[in-house]
Amino acid sequence: MKLNERSVAHYALSGSPADQKGFLRTWRGPGTSSTSGTGRRCWFVLKGNLLFSFESPEGRAPLSLVVLEGCTVELAEAPVPEEFAFAIRFDAPGVRPQLLAADGPVAQEAWVKALSRASFGYMRLVVSELESQLRDAHHRLACHRRSSRKAISSRCKPQAPDHWPLGLENGHSLPRDCSPVGLLEEGGGRPAGRGSAEWGRQGPASLPLGRGQSPVSPESSCFSTLHEWYGQEIAVLRREWLQRAWGRRPACEEQARP
């Protein structure tokens, strides 16, 4: 792989945010000829899939560069006891692993996670998984919208007349076989049970009926017409009852006198 050193150095020193940075001890790099000894403590910066090392956080030139592609990151044993080491191993033959050690277990875990997620291969897997989740979310949302539209349309769709529920007539539910027309005598021209002469003289003809309504049986859907129609007989019967009551009152008073 050929790299432009000036471009790489500029990217390493640029103000772009780092994915991970901190001091690590290394046994592979400038000034370390073997994996024995205490190694060398350097400042490492991870940007994308590039791992840079510097002499110090103020260093102006990278000491080394590791391209994190085709590699695995795993825990390892350090030459020095009580070192929290890990190794970057490459699949290519003849490439030696990069042995590093952090200052503590927390830093070791953070570095292993960051380096394992730095390659483009890992990012492709993440993007593929996110695209799959997005497709599933769009599918569930479309199904939810279709079910919501069906539910709304079923609630708003008018019912057939045969399936309409029985309404209330004057605050009371009518039986299925009961209608204002059925309250009439089959052969008569007035409501069943009406014996008043005055009602026969007045009749329903005096009511203001709408178009298509019979003077004998007004349209049952017009409650005000029905109320006025039947209310006239009630008023007549009440006046007759009052007249009979007042007519019997003097006789009752005379019998009550000593």
C-alpha cells in the first residue's frame, strides 16, 4: 500500500475528532527491536481506520501508522507482568502482530472495542444491519397505517337499513314488531282505542302534515308530528275527565253535609 506521507501527517494533526486516544505501551515500532523489556510508551490516536502513534500529545510528526483492515483485535499477554495488553493480528502472511498495553482494565476494554469497530468491514456490517432495521420499520409503519385506515373506514361506513339498531321513541325503545302504524285499527280511520266524540270531530286532519304523510298515520320518522297527533286526544280525554270530576263534586259535598 502506498500512502502520501504529507497527506497522512496532515490528517493525523488536523482538528478532526479522534475516535480514541491515550497512552499505550508498544513492543513493535521505532526504538523497539523485540517483544522483551518494558517496551515504549507512546501517545496513540485512532481516527477512522488509521492508528497513529506520537512521541507525546504535542508531537508534530507521527512515529507509526497502522491501517486497521483485515485484522482482529484480541487480548494478549504482555512481556511485563501486570500489563493490560492486547494484540492487533493481521490475516496476511508474514505480518507480525502489533502488541500494545493500556494503563488499566478500563482503558484496555475501551481500546479493544474502538479498534475492533474501526475497519470498513465492520462499518459495512453496521450499515447493512441499520438498513435492514429501517426496512422493517418502514414495513411495520405501512402495515399500521393500512390497518388504521381500514379501522377508520369501517367505523365511518354507514350500516345497511336492515342492520340499523332500533332507535328510541320518546325516550323508550320500541319492540321490533311495534310501529306507530301498528297502533292503528286495521279497519278504522283513527287510532285504536279512541272513543271520544270530540276526537272524532277534530281528527288528525287539522294537523299540518308534510308531503307524503297520511292524515290517519303521519310519517313515523317525524316525532314532532306524532307527538302533536297523539297529544290532541290526550288533551281531549283530560278535559272530559276534569268535567266529570267537577260534575260529581257538588253531589259528594251534599252527601257529606250532616
